[in-house]
Amino acid sequence: MTECHHMLQAIARTARLTGRGRFAENVMTAIRSVQRSRFVPDGLVVEAYENIALPIGYEQTISQPYIVALMTDLLRPEKDHICLEVGTGSGYQAAVLSLLTSKVYTIEIIAPLFRQASSQLHKMHYDNVYPLLGNGYLGYPEAAPYDRIIVTAAAEKIPPALIEQLKKGGRMMIPIGPENGAQVLYQVDKDAAGEVTTQPVLDVRFVPLIEGETLAL
């Protein structure tokens, strides 16, 4: 059994345990295709295909594979979609989305992580991913509106700029809650009339969404 197959089985088991059933085949194919080991620090490669979050430096993490699969599945990405990701981190989630959509704009506020992720995504030829250094709380209005938005850090509330930049008929997945308190993953939908609805999905644990100026560290 390959390490990746072991990870896929763990994702499937967790999905059943949480009552989620099976994820879409295109989502699981994308996760199978992306080498998670290329997006973790060298010292953690041996753990790359475990179904756990891993530290990537600067008090940030690469998300648990199950959470990546869940959020991607709930986004319902399509091949012609333009996506925005807030919180590039290692670049893993952006790589997964790149196989399912037309373009992925991904914003990272921590400069060293931005440089590392940009370099890795370029080396691996994820050419429809556009890394950006900036404050993800403000989104990226230059390429808006977006069919899909995914936020990979917990905000205290849904950033108004992201609501504004979400296309009518679009969907956002975002964890909401304080750093040391209860956090909930929300599905946010904007209908054809521009009305926004939110739906809680499950309790989660994410690093906090950083606001403000980019961090050189």
C-alpha cells in the first residue's frame, strides 16, 4: 500500500465517521495527484501522508488532508471557475484546486511562506496558480468576482471584502471563531440576487487569519 493510498483511506474513514459519506471523485483524484510530501518541511516528509495537520513554520500549518478534501468537496469547484484562496501556506490547497478549476489566485501575508510556496508551485508546474503577497482579509479585487473563495485560517467574522468579491451564484468556505475558542467551518452562498446565506458545517481548529501589513519575519 502506497503512502498516498493510506492517506486516501484515512480520509474516507474520517468522512464516514463524521457522516459526510463519500467525496466527489474529481476531488479525490486531485488529492491523489498532488504530492503532499512536496509541501511539507524536509524534516516532516515521513509524516506527509498521515491524516494530520503539520507545522510549516511561522506558527502556520498545512491542513489535515481530510479537511482539505472536505472544504474542496463542499466548494463544488468546476473547470471554468476562478477561485480565490486566502492563506497560501505551503501551497498544497492551491495545488489541489488548480486541478479542478481554471485559475486560482492565492494570497499569503507571511513573506517567507509566500516565497516558498511560489517557488514550489512553479517547480511543480501549477501554472494556473497565481500567488500573491498581501493582506487576504482584503481579498484581491483586481481579479474579482470569484466563483469560489476558500479561507484557510480562522477569522473572527466573515471579511466584508470577501463577501463583496464573491460572484452571484458563488460559494465560500471559511472557518470562523477566535484563536483559542470554538471555531466553526461555514459554507457561505450568494444567490443570483446577491443575497448571502451562511450554514455551519462542523467544528474545526485553524490558525488565526492575520490582518494588516505583510510580515517579512
